[in-house]
Amino acid sequence: MTESIEIEKMTSNSRVDDLIKEYFKSERTYMLILQRLKEVHGVKRSLIWLKLRLKYLGLKRRGGYASDDTVRSAIARELRSSPQLFGYRAMWRHISIKYKLHVKR
């Protein structure tokens, strides 16, 4: 009986962690992440808990930028594949979303 409860807790924690990762990577604010967890998934947590969980999961808002070579290759792929020319902001946003790269402006 105790093992099934422990397994259920681990599964629910990993499910919540997956949701947090998904919402975080879609660039939602902390408050919006908490709101979605509460309203859609029935998980009510505090802001402090969320920040600690993000730290535990290794997710940061700053730093962790993609390497220059990775960014260059993504830009080169886009320039080869797309006949449309982007300005630097549009290209920055496009490769950030399409390739899920954390890129400096």
C-alpha cells in the first residue's frame, strides 16, 4: 500500500515537472504558470515553491544561451530555406521559437 502511494507521488511530481517545463519554455510568466497549474490541472502552489522547483529542474530565465556556432547554423538554415528576408528581431524571434534556442539579441 505504501509503495503505491509513493509511486503515485513520484508520477504526479514528474507530471507537474513536465507541465512546469512546458509552460516555462513557452515563455510564460511565473504568475501565469501558477494560474494555469491551478485552473487547468488543479495544482495549487506558491510562487516560492515554483521558483525553487525551477531551480531544482535547472531552468533559468537568464543565461544558458545557445553557442554562437549553433545560432549561426540555424540562421544559415533559415536563409537557405526561406525566400523571405527577416530583420534581426524577426530572425531572433523565429529561431528562438522554431529551434527552441535561447539566443542573445
